[in-house]
Amino acid sequence: MSPYSPQKHDKEHHRNMIVALILAGLVMFAWEIFYNMPMRQAREAAQAEQSRLKAEQLKNSPAAKADNFGGIDIEDSYNLSTDDIQIKQLPPRNEVLRQAPRVKINNGRIHGSISLKGARIDDVTLADYKQTIEKNSPEVILMSPAGSQDANFIELNWIAEKKSTKIPKPDTLWEIANGNILTENSPITLRWDNGEGLIFYITYSLDKNYMFSAEQSIENYGNDTLVFFPYGLISKSKIIDNGKAPLGILHTGAIGVINDKLEEVDYDDLREDKNYQYDESNGWIGITDKYWFKALLPQNNEKFKSNFRYSNASGTEKFQVDYLGEGKYLSPGQKISYSANIFAGAKELALLESYEEKYNARLFDRAIDFGFLYFLTKPLSHLLKFFYNLVGNFGIAIILLTFCVKLALFPIARKGYISMGRLKELGPKMKDLKDRHKDDKAGMNQALMQLYRDEKVNPASGCLPILLQIPIFFALYKVLFISLEMRHAPFFGWIQDLSAPDPTSFWNLFGLLPFDGPAFLTIGVWPIAMAFTMFLQQLVSPAPTDPMQAKVMRFLPLLFLFMFYSFPAGLIIYWTFSNLLTFSQQFYFTRRHPRDK
């Protein structure tokens, strides 16, 4: 007996399932955009107000304390200097940069400086990436010093088991022991003498891209044996705008690989739960945004404890990831050291893969949010980059990738169309069987199964191609959303940034009238083209037999237009050409179907 149930796999049920999937997706998109996002914004505003009212209590009980090896606490270093400052009182970045002596950084891809106050990496800009598409736009700012409005820095230091031991603090002024500028070929060494027999060193080096290496060491010229714990932290106080990311398609926030397992905690979860602690760890930790990434890679082959945490004092949000290494004994006349690596730069896939191999940083490429369809999204990402390198235009690369995917799926789509056509042809016979067996369901099922066998039709074969295409469609969508190459990439004509929405507007006849129209409905040329190609696609697709389903399908292009007009132009262009290719396929199938059957 056939495993298929006629009641589940006849033509009407097949149509119902397709429409249900589409409507479910639309509801989820609409729910995210029109309900979840406003609710989340309101919740964040309420949290900020609550934090402001409780500022005094927070000052007396800072949130960023970490339990660690030996009962030692890592002090949240930015709490030492900025918790009492209101946001409106924080000075601009450039003014804060002038408040401490600095060592310059310049390897051609990174510009910036290291502050001698606290020995922090707190001034980094990315030479290859600009803030806007304007010709003279400044470089993307990745890191800024504590005390500025967008504080974002990295700190390495030690904690002493003996509380009375004098160790460097965030306001400690280090001196330059060697070097005068940090470049690819010239490291720098910073030195601090505590005046009690201990001398602390940090040597920073930098490769030609985005990876720093740091060696911390302590020399003991005193008479006591001491224990020290190395630590590192990444701190930030601003969330970068990542554009619309519906349905959780993009992870931003804390990230790490702890004991070979990828851990991701987004900003909202950090706000709610305050602290995530991981004991006896190995791996790496970091903070990720859509295109930019900072990570700490503690010394290989040594365990560490790590924390993802959040605090909010005086209305200043602070997100932090940190690690605490195992204690090291320092005898008189001896020296201890600890090595770590620091990534601070753009999420370039090939570069992340090379660092994963070089530094044994497992899953380092997962800083790019490939998601649960990793096995699809990563190969598609490589293929997209291949086309981009081949043609030099990311928009053309999107079209070529879309064409390749459609070509690969062509046999499946053809089989599905033939199956749907065969089921449609059997419609009158199926209706006749149902009419003759209205009061005998068992008899009707047997008759339908016999009809399927006689006509050699599998009622599920039309559904399978659609189910196979859904994950590929989602993977393509995600690749385009997260691709760094799409940022500020021009296409043709008025599209000068594929990662931004189409700037034209239907409301002023695309620039012909002297006004802009409603900002919340700036519907451009490409979104309209997307909706039109969806309509064309419907013209050559088999129409639902249910009149209500047919009406719903006719309104889908208009609904999609108003839901996705503000999405990045690169995604809209992909969708438009995908619709055109589908239209061409359906037209071809329609003309060829009599021969295929």
C-alpha cells in the first residue's frame, strides 16, 4: 500500500500548504517589524530610565565583578573612571585622545594609538573602510578611549593574589621601553616599575592585517614569592546600527568559542541577564557587530575563566567580555610571562579562516554569522566572493550567483512543475471520485490511491521541490545580508551603496517633484521592480483552484512591496532577478509541458 495519504497530498492540500507557508512567513516578518521592534525599543527606554533612577545604588554595587581562580576579583576597569559621568557630559573622542600620551599604530590597514595611561588599545580606525560613501568620509572608528561617548577599548593586565601588592591600574602611566611606533615590522614595549621590586612589561606587535600579539611579563626583584593572574577584557558602550535584521537573522553582541562550543549572547540578553560565566575554559571570546569584530585569544594550552556581562550606571550602558587566566607563581629573581592575541578589524572571511588555522582558534570564521545553515551559507559566501573578484561589481556578482542557484535547482523545479500540472489535469477525475464517495471516506481514499497508481502520479512530488528550495533561499538571503563586500558597494545608476535602501522615492516621482514625501514610505524603483516581477511570475504560474487562495496570491506582490521597500538594495536586486529567472522558468515549463507529460 502506498505510504501517501490522499487527504494530505491531493492538489487542494498542496495549495493550502504553500499558501500557509507564505502567510506564516509574512506574519513573522510583520510581527518583527511592526510589533517586536517597537516593543524592544520601548523596553530599552524603560530600562535606561530605571537605571538612571537607581544610579546611586549601582555605584555602590558595580555589576562587573568576576569570580575567578583563587577567589580573585577582576575589577571592571571602566567603572573606576566613568560611572559618575552622565552621557551628556562625556567629551568628544578627539578631546579624550589628547588627555594621555600615546604610541602610534600604523600598519597600512589600522591607524590609531595605544594609550600609555593604562596601556590600553583604545584608538583604532580601519583604513580600508569609510563611514559613508562620500569621497572624503573619515575612516570607520572601531575603538575609542574610556571617558568618550563611544568608549570601546581593550585592556590586558594582572591581578595579584595578595591584595596589598602594588599593580598597574587603569590610570597608571606606563613608559616606553622600546620602539616609537607600532607597525608590521616594529613592535613596542611598555614598562612600569611599582617601586617595590616588581617591574611590569607589555610588548605589542602587529601583523599586516588586524591581529595584535601581546606578551605580558613581570620581573621580581623583591624578596617575596607572589601569585599573579593574567586577564584581558573588551569593553564597549555603544551598539552600532546594523540595519534591519528581521527574524534574528544576524547575531550581534558577545561571542566566543568555549571548550569547542560556539557561545552567542546578544545585547538584549546581556541587558536582561547581566552576566554569563564560563568556568575552566579554552578557546576565544569577543564582541561582534554586523561587519566589525574584536576578539581576545588567550594563551594556548592554558585554561581560563571567562565572562560576558552588562552594567548600566548613570544611564551609560557598558558591555564587556573578559577572561582570567590561571595563577602563576613568581619567585624572587624570577620572571613570569603570558601571551595573548587580539583581533580588531573587519570580518573578512578569508582572513578569519587563515587566523583560525594559524592560531588554532577553532570556529573563528563563525564571527561571521552564517547561522544554522552554515553548510549552505559559507559555500555560497565563497562563491559570491569569487564572482565579485571576477567581475569587480558586487551587484553583478549577486546576479551571477542567483543565476547559478536557479540553474542548479532547474531539474527540481521542472519536476515539481510537471507533477503539479499532472495533479491539475487529474482535478476533474478527483472531484468525480469525491462526489461518488461523499459518505465513504475509506472508499474514496482507496479510489484516489488507485487513480494515482493508474496515472503514475506521486502527490508529494510537487511539494518536495518547494521544500528543498526554502533553505537555499534563506541561505542566499542571509549571505547577502551579512556580506561585508556589499557595504558601500556601488551597482549602476543611482545605487551607490548596495547595503542601503534604494534612495529614490515613488512619492516625488523619483526626483521629478520638489519634495521628498513621507520618509517612512520612500518606495524606490527597485522595490517596485521586485513587486512587478512577482506579478509576472504569478501570470505564468499555475493558479490555485480555491478562489480565496487566488485572491490572496494576487495581493502578495503589493504586500511584499510595502514590507521590504526599506531593505538593502542588494537584497531587492537579488529578489528581482530571482523573480525574473523564475518567470522565465515557468514560461518555459508552460510551453513545454505538453511534451513533458
